[in-house]
Amino acid sequence: MDSIANSGVDITRSVLVTGVTKTSADDDVHDYLREYGSLKTLVYVSDPKSPFYKNLIAEYENASAFAEIRLLLPCNYRPDSAPDHAYRITTLASECGATAGSSYPTSDPTPDFMRSFKEMADRSGTRFEDVLKTVMTQIHQHLEMSGTADDKNTGNENDEINGEGGQDSKVDIGSSAQPVSEPLVSLPASLPSSRLSFIGQPGARPRLNNPTETRGPGYNPRVSLSRNDLNPPEIQRVVVEHVVRNADLGAPMSLRLRSFSGRLPKPNNEADYESWRSQTDLLLADPTLSPLHVTRRIIESLLTPAADLVRGLGPDTLPVDLLRVLDSAFGTVQDGEELYAQYLNILQNPGERPSFYLQRLQLMLNVVVRRRGISAAETDRHLLRQFVRGCWDNAVLMKLQLDQRKDNPPPFSELLLLLRTEEDRQQAKESLMKKHISSSTKPKADIKSQSTCSCGHTSSSELKELKEQMKQLQLQMSAFLSAQKIPNPAGPKPAPRQSSRSSATSVLKPKPWYCFNCGEDGHMSSSCTDAANPSLVEQKRKQL
């Protein structure tokens, strides 16, 4: 126990793994433990004096992860890499309690019965406290049988002696002991009988309270034991700790609330207030949870700034008072009538499926019911009425005949299933129709490869033809420009005769063929990179 205390391991959230081999199979056990939460530390017990020598202690970082695996313990784990080898996983707190219950020193040859009982419970899969109850019952029965036999052998003399000692504070096992209640689970028949040989051996007697007393004239062979001898304080402490721990962690751990902070915009990993409030209603409706547990769960799920609002309240605050503060800060301030009026204005959006529209109506209607806009018994009727009124898909309404079912509306789950089934049927039919139409029109589109396809794009052969025409036009254009660049000392070449009006216009208003910057032919001044030549420019201007 000192080695565990020196290692700094938190016993309340640690497990003990026995059967460690220090091979690759141990890695499978580590992965199995990490499935329930992150591990803070792994400690191999290397102290030979420790009762957990050559075992592994795994500590979880948080109590919630330990609580999940706590519900499954004790258990045996067989890794895939070594299916013939079994690891025993138990809680470290229970092991420490069982070890601490043994009051025998290591040098005492007396067997450690508490450890033996613990090993019996581990091998049989029975709870440790049930094994203790069974052992105490067998002890009581054995002492009763021994006391009855002693009564027959000693006769009236012992009865008189017992009568004299009736005022003693000790409990007489044979006469005045209270019957021990039957155990919840009996010991398995497969357990070796040698483990209980000290109980059932004929003639076995418990040790006397005073080992130095001798048999005198008034010696009574029927042994008187105190209540602490029947129920040692160590056993009582282990049983009580185990029962209290199960009562504290067993039931509430299966209930979880999503985090809520009240920040806007809402973070992705948090729930909105209406969804979070619905979860708290389930906690309040659970009769097995105490108000203290519900208050603790609510406070644990709150983040800043919502947690700051209830920070001033005491730990014994009732959940109703706690939720009243949160409702006033984050709940809707509209009354039921206003929310119901908004509900009647919810219509199907363009492109929205009818099933999605029904779900939107259901969410809004739940808020209306919570604010007492309508009664909960009228939910299905109002839901169907608004759906028929606001849904634009008349084919679905006519197929399901929802307008005729207003007087006897189906529940929300049944109506949602009908809508999804009809939507899936229509979608499958439309997909089949598209495939059939496309397959029937495909051969006609392949008759002429140069025609346009169904999507409006031109074919590849036509594109090639257009590219060739563009190349020819580019060649002709480049040849025409090169012809214009040849200088003419006699003056510009007269334009060819043209019968159209454009030719007359070109003659009356000729265009310059030279650069206004350098006077050279074939380019413009905006793209000229040569030095300015005003004399040449003036000469060309005169020619123009």
C-alpha cells in the first residue's frame, strides 16, 4: 500500500490488471482500457513487498471515463493476440479495501482468509460482499450445529451455567444469536472445498476471546462470541464502502447532459437551449434520482456565461429553482398564443421535402405545448392540420389521403414514416424514368457525329473543322498585314477599285499607315519602342 501511495495514483479512479505478461499482448489490454477514456498513467508494481506485485495499475484522467468501465468490473479480458491468456480487471479501491481488511502480519503463519475470499470471488465472478455473506451464514450454521451437539452432551449442568451467564454482554451463538439473513448469491459449486475447510471441519472450534483461560469447574464448552467477532469491522467497512460506491455511481452515470453555455452564435459542440431543456425534463421525471443528483448533473453541463448565473446558488438548491433562473435568461419570452400564431405561418419552403417540413412543424409545436399554447392531447390534430395547409406537394397529400384523416390523425412517428416511404417510392420511380428516357434517345444522338449533343455542346469533329478555318483566317490576315508594311516611295498605293460605298469613303478619307512617333510603317505609336523621328513623321504626314 505504501508503494501505491508513493506513486501518486488516485485510487478512486484506477483499475488493477492482473496477469500481466510484459509482452505485446499487454498492448491490447491498454487499448481496451483506452476505449472508455484517456489514461493518465500506467504503473507496473515492482515492489516485492506490495500485495499487487507484478500487476498493472491504470489511472483514468477523469471520473466519468472510470465510471463507464466501473459498471463492467470485475471482468476477464482475452486479447486477440493471446486468446488462451486471460487478464483480470478490477477496481483498485476494492482491491485495496480487501487487502486492508486483513489484519494478519506478514510473519504470522495464519492464512489470509480475506485474500482467499477475494480470490474466490474473482474466479467465480461473484460479488465480494455476497461471498462474505455466504461465509458468515455458513459460520452461523456450523456454530449452531456445534452448539446443539454440545447441548446434548453436557445436559442440564451446562443449561444452569448458561443461565448464570445470561447477563453477560457476549452473544451466545447457540441460544441468543440473531439469525443471519440468507445471502443474495450462494457460493458456486465449482469452488474448491479446501478453501472453507476451516469452517466445516468436524470438531473445529473458534479461538477463545482469552487464549490464556483454562478449563475450570465452570467451563462451558459452548463458546460465546461478541458481535464484532461475527462481523469484524474490516468486513463491515469493505461491504459498506462497496454498497455506498455502487449506490453513488451506479444509477446516475448512465444519464448525460450535453453542454450548454448560452453563447451566440451557438458553438457546434453545444446544444441549443430548447434541446438542453428537454433533457433536463427527463432527469426531473426520473423517480430514482434524488434532487441533489439532478442539480449536480445540471451544474456539470453548464459553461460560461450560463454557469455564472447559477454560481451564486447554494449546492442544496432544488432543480426547479435552478431551471427557473435559466429559463428567465435563455428561455423564450413569448407566450403560447404568440408562438401558436407563428406556428400557423410556417409553410413549406421551395425544394423542401415534405418529411423535413413535418419535422420543422413538430419542433415548433413542442415549444408551443411547453409554453401552454395548446394542450398536449391536441398535438397530433394540430400537426396534421398545419401540414395539409402548408404542404405544396398535392400528389403526396392525395396519395396518402391526409385531408380525410383530420378527424382521426395518426401520431407523428406514423405520419413521418408514411411520408418518407412515399418520397422514396417517388424518387425511385423518377430515377427509373430518367434511365429509360436516356437509353431510348441515345441511338438517335449517335447517328450524326457532327451534330450537337443533348447538352447543347458541339461534337469533336466540328471543333476540328472550326480550328482549321481559324488557322486559315490567321494566315490570310498575317499575309495582308505583311503586304501593308512594304514602303512605297512614290506614295501610298491607290486603293483597289470597289463598287461599294466603302471604297469611296476610303478614298476621300485615307488612313495613316505609319507610326506617329518614329515614322516607320507597320505599327502604332502606342506600341512603339523606337526613338522619336519628327522629320520622318512630317514627311509621311505630307504624303498622307
